[in-house]
Amino acid sequence: MSTKNLSAETSPADVTKAQLIHDFKVVVADAEALLKATAGQGGEAMASARAKVLESLETAKAKMIDAEQALLVKTKAAAKATDEYVHVHPWQSIGIAAAVGVVVGLLIGRR
């Protein structure tokens, strides 16, 4: 396996997706709490709006679960690919890790 394939499997976008999923869970929980808090408010229009919001939340939750599972699958695949690469090419892995360490050290040293 090449490093090109490895880097394609682990990207900053995966980390961003994980944060987005977490943030979305918080928003959904807050929206559900808001709906429960306004349950006593009267009016047919309010009840209809609540029903639409609840339906949208259920759809969003289902999509969020799917996205979370897809992210988990990608993360496991990336970890497995990394593990295999390190076992097949231990010295190259050490060199890559050292190079990354030097770059990070230089970037930190500039601050």
C-alpha cells in the first residue's frame, strides 16, 4: 500500500465530520428540548409546526446516524491500512514519523 492511498483515507475532513456530527447532536437535543418546552402552547398552527419540526428532526437523526456509521467505517479502514503499512514498511514509517516531527517542531519553533 502506498502513502498516497493512506493519506486519502485519513483526512482533516474526517475530523471535521466528526465535530460536525457532535455539534449536530447537540442542536438536535436542544431542538427536542425546545419542542417539549413549548408543548403546552396552544393553537393548531403551533401543533402543526411542532409536528413538522419533529418530523424533520427524526429525518436528520437518521441521516446523522448513517453519517456517523460511515465515518466509523472509514476510520477503522484507515487505522487498518496504517497498521498494515507500518508492518510492511517499518523503516519508511519511522522516516515519515521523523519528518513529520521535524516539520511540527519547526512550526512550533517559529511561534
